[in-house]
Amino acid sequence: MIEILQVAPHVAAFHFTGQLTGEDYDTCIGAVETKLSLNPRIGIFTDLTGLTGMSAEAMAKDVRYGLGKLGELKRFARSAMVTEREWLARVSSFTGMLVPGIELQTFEPAERDAAMAWVSRPIAPH
């Protein structure tokens, strides 16, 4: 399930719980694309507390969307991930090394407000 969070106009923010479906992923991408249509650069906030998994359809859509955005990576300034799972934090750190120019940070659930404050900071034009 996906919950779209109301935050700063330049941030796409989500709380994922349970099993993420292809339909949930479509909702997420629609929100990201709306933010991108209104801002030259955005931040992404994802709270994965309570996420139990992704359907195969959602995973496939994630890969397709990510590959389709390779030429636009500079439009993503920073990404904050809230998770209680250490392995997700490690995957995020590794991903950060592969996508220079995007600031990636992971936060514990108790640091959710700090994560939101960090990702919501003003973004300089690139």
C-alpha cells in the first residue's frame, strides 16, 4: 500500500506498507512525475517502515522507470529513506555510489522528522 505524504512542493514523499503492487507503483510514479513537471529538481522521501515486499509487476515497473530516467538523474537532488532494515540501508548506500550527484541518506524510524527536514531543504538549480 502507498500513502502519498503532503510535504514541500519540491519533494515527492511516500509511506509504503504491506505489499507494494503495480498499481501502487503507478500511483507513486504519477506523483513523482507531477513534482518533476512543476520543479526543475526534486527530493524523494520514502518511509519503508512496514513494507513487506513488492510484487513482480512493481519490481518490473521500478526497473523500467529507473532506466528511463537515467538521462534525467540530475533532476533528483536528494533522497531520504526511512527504514528499520539494515540491509535496505546498505543497498541504499551502494546505490548512492552508482548515482553521483544525488545525495542519498538512510534514517532510522525514530529519525523520520529529521529525514523529512533534510530532504525538504531548498534545492539549488543544477
